[in-house]
Amino acid sequence: MNFPGKETVEGIRKSYPVGCRVELIRMDDAQAPPIGTKGTVIGVDDIGSVMVRWDNGSGLSVAYGEDLCRRCD
């Protein structure tokens, strides 16, 4: 896995600010919420993963370079 640089992480934080709404497009995890699930961003960690409180109760993060979500607000 490639870890993003500091500038990239800051860009992700600007694109996905705390409180914005997202929709899951792709997540490669057996415990992933269904594609199309919406949630609220609670932060972006130091390796660029978008931390989400999914509407179905899941708390899995969207991993940088692996998973995909989009803003929907």
C-alpha cells in the first residue's frame, strides 16, 4: 500500500471536511456496508483514510488508494 504525502492528506481533508455527507462507491472488505450506503465524515486520519459514521451503523473507514466514496451534499 502506498501512503500519501502530507500535502495529499491535507487535500483529502479539504475535500472531505468533518460533517460532510458521502456515499460509498467501492470498498474491498467483507464487512463493508452495501454500495450506495451514505454516511457522515468524522475525520481523515494521517494516512488519508476517510473516517465515516455510516447510516447503517458501520464505522469502517474508506481506505486511501483502495476504497472509493463521493461527496453527496
